[in-house]
Amino acid sequence: QVQLVESGGGLVQPGGSLRLSCVASGFTFSSYTMSWYRQAPGKERELVAAMTATGSGTNYGDSVKGRFTISRDNAKHTAYLQMNSLKPEDTAVYYCNARIVFGRPYWGQGTQVTVSS
């Protein structure tokens, strides 16, 4: 059974930091590109960051470049998203995604991040 379980969300003040984790099970984690997406109320889901299976390549959304960092630990089947200098506009539900060429993507249930004073 495939599972992606996110954690680490919460309420943080502007300028603060959070670290999200995504623990995977039920598939070959080290073969999948791992990504973080987010969806704010009334908006479409957007890509935040992605990392290739080996960790050799990364991609970031323009709005988070220089503030967020994606990483992964294939031995622990876990992906991370370090979020620094958080802004109110970063408020959203953050989703973990696993994808592979010629395979179906997997999604986590999401974790809420709220940036507010």
C-alpha cells in the first residue's frame, strides 16, 4: 500500500521557518522524483520544489527561490522542504508528490502551513 505522509506544518510568524517532512512507503522511493506542491484557498495547486530520484537535480517555483530548499534521504524514504523567510502569501496546504516516468503519481494528504502575525 502506497503512502505519503506529510508533517511539520503549523502556524508561524512572517519571517519564520518551518521544515516539512514526507515519509514514503509502499514503492521504490529512490526511483521517484519527489516534489512539493501547495494550494491556497481559491487558487490552483502549484509546484513549489522538485528533486530528481538521485538528488542531482532540483527545480523551484519562482516565488520560493532563495527561501525554500528541497532535500531527500533515500535511506529513510523521506523528502524534506526547508522553508525560511516565510511570508503570508506562503499560506497554503502543502502536498508531497512522487512521480516516475511511465508510472502513476502518488500524493500525500497535505499539511497546512499558515504564516500570520
